[in-house]
Amino acid sequence: MIKFSQFFNSSIGKKLIMSMTGLFLCLFLIVHLGGNLTLFSGDEGYNFNIYAHFMTHFLPVEIISWGLYISILIHAFYALILTVKNNQARPVKYAVAPKTPVKWASLNMGLLGSIIFLFLIIHMSNFWARYKFMDGTYREYRKELLTGKLTSAVYEPVSPEFEYAVTTENNVEIVRVKDLYEIVAHSFSLWWYSLLYLVAMVAVSYHLYHGFQSAFRTVGLVHKRYTPIIQSTGIWFFAVIMPLAFASMPIVFYIKSLL
């Protein structure tokens, strides 16, 4: 019997790890997109800033987040190993260039993954690290509970340890929270950062175009009834709709910065 460690060091084991971590990252993208779409709420960042605070301070979510970071590193590590081995096994490139997107994506998963990994480093250092570990601006939102009218203003914390507060005064809900919305708006007002984000979304689209379907094949979920559904989901939802939804954020905010 093959030992557990030997199995996961085998080519099949590495591909299985890639598939499982990849599917987990796909689930994260759905949650991440749902939260990021609150950027379009038209409330000066009220819902988005509350969402950002919840995602970075609620313990169960933080535990899952660390699992996410580990999954990204594992996924990238095994992707590098498999890419190197595949290149060693095929030292001579194909004479004819692939004519279909799925074939091109399959042959360039290493390149696509490298672009995405580099983007993640820049993206997390610019948003997550700045929000979590650096001083930033704070915002105070006042929401009238009877009418729903919302106003906002810059807030200066009295204590350097301040992070978040919710109070109610005379039927007015007062929320004071760190302002990640302002960081996002400023970042997407920079043409080079918006362009980087769009290039990364193109890479994500191609990566998921092949990777989502491949992950299900690797774990053995292949059936004439379910495979077409998996393929359609991978193509239309993960490779088209989600990247376009993410790409809409820098486009909208950059255009707003020009007006």
C-alpha cells in the first residue's frame, strides 16, 4: 500500500492538492465578490466598510482567512512544481500554436498563475495590509432609523487603539469605522493600478476557464449528466461573469475620479 506521504508526493497527489485548494479559492472568490459589490451601494462606503471590518475582526472568518492564505501558498507551490516538471517533460514547444482558448489556457497555466500571484502580493499589501496594520482614516456614518437617511464625515479617533464603534442617539445609528472605501477609491483613481487590476482579471479569466473544469476531472467528478453543467459554470460564471464583475470596480472608480 502506498503511504499517505508518498501519494501526495506523486504527480496524481500534487494534482489533487492543486484541485482541492483551487476549488476552495473559487468559493472564496464568490464571497469576496459579494462583499466587494457593496462598493456600488452609493452610500459613501457605509456597507463596504462594515463588511471590511467584519471580515477582518470576526474570529471564525479570520481563521478561514488564514486557511485561505495557506491554500494560496500551497496552490502556488505545487503549481510551480508541476509547471517545472511539465516543461522538463516537454523541452520542445509545440510547432503549431493552440487555436482554442481552453488549449491556450491549459498550456500557459504557469504564466497565468504567476501573473495572478504577483497581483495578489501587490493587492494584499495595498488593501489588506494597509487596512489591518497601518494607520488610516476613519469615517463616521449617521443613519436616521426612521427615514433611513445616511450622512457621513471624517472621524478622528480619540484613542489610538480605537477600531470600531456603534451607538444610537435619538433614533440615529452612529457607526465609526476605519475607511477602507477611501483606500479603494484612491487606488482605483491611479491609471496604472487600475490597468494592473484589469490585466490580472484577464489572467484570472483564462486561469479559471481551464482550472475549474480540470479540478473536477482530477477529483474524478466526470459524468455525462454533470460534466456539461460543470463546464458551463466554469466558462460563464467563473471565466466570464466573475472577472467582468471584478473588472467593473476599477473601471467605474477610475471614470468617477476623472469626472
